[in-house]
Amino acid sequence: MDYETFMEVVKSRRSVRVFKKDPVPEDMLVKIAEAAALAPTGNNTQPLEIVAVRDKALMHAIETLIGEFFLPPMTQRFDAPAMLVVLGDPRFCAGYPEGFVREGILHSSLCLAIENMFLAMASLGLGGVWKEVPPSAAVRIKALLKIPQVFILKTILPIGFPAQGSREKRPKRKIPLHLDHYHTRKFKSTEEIEALMRKYCRVKELGKVRAL
């Protein structure tokens, strides 16, 4: 595959929050899992497991549990035809170098696999969005889905076929590339960061940017 073909898939990926009612075929779920399995992971441990939830009552219960732990409480209904519950098994950390890096390697491995999942979804005409899960909600969601508590619940991805006009088209900014060393002329002021956030981020109100 050449670079242009690859970039067509990358550019077609969009965060999707509104879905058609069409179910996601099981063979597509299998393909998404296959793509995840090919991601690089620490020491090739492949610590990822996926629970595909298609039952509407279970999905609504999950969304309610997540919403209860936000301040103030909020529940966002995606009404997606499926949710992918992405799990990491921390017992594989025994295969990583000892010390503080172990947990970082595990989470990096999971994130790389999730990116493969998003790209696979894009190639299949599907879309989805990353849903952050508060730790307290994760405990109850794992109990709901009979998932052993040893697992880390990294994220939940509502997925499906995008509804008409549901694909986000927010512009992407050019990421600075520094060759050999950091080019200080490219360093952004706090005011420039705030301006970028207003332009590219979906925020109702911009909080104060912390100067380091």
C-alpha cells in the first residue's frame, strides 16, 4: 500500500456521535479485533481484550453509570448499535522492565491498538468515539458485564454506521516538526495556545491555560 492510499483511510476517520440504526455485522467486529491484534505492544504481550456489547438495555445502563460519576451528573445517549469495551490485562506488566514504566507501557500498548481499531472502522465505513470512563463507574460496568475486576477498563467506544451529516469535520492543525533539536522559534505562547484551542477544540468555555 502506498502513502496516498494509507492517508485516504486516515483522512476518512472521523469522530461519530450520531448513528444509523443498522446493526454492526459480526464479521466487521471480528475485523476490528484483528486490526487491534496487529498493533505494536510492549514485549509483544498483546494485553488487549474487547467486549462487544449490542444489547440496548446494557448499553443504556453503561451510559447511565458513566454519567452518574461526572460533576454535575450527566448522561449522554449515543444510541449506537454497538459498544466496544476495551480492556487491558495488567498481569502482562510482568513482561515489562521493572519500575514506574510498566503501567505506561501497558497504557501505550492499549492506545496503539485502539488507533488501529479506529482506522479499521474507517475502512469499513463505520465510525465511533472515545468515551472516557471514571474509575468508579468502571468497577460497576465490569460487574454488569461479568468482566473480572483485574482488568483495566481503558475506554468504551460507541460505534456504528454514521448517520447523515454526523461526521465531524473540524479542521486539523499542522503539527510542528522539529529536526535534531527543539526549534524555540516554534514555541507557542500561552495566548497562542488559547487561540488554537478556540479554533480547533470543541469547548463551550475555555478554562485558563496553565503556564509551565
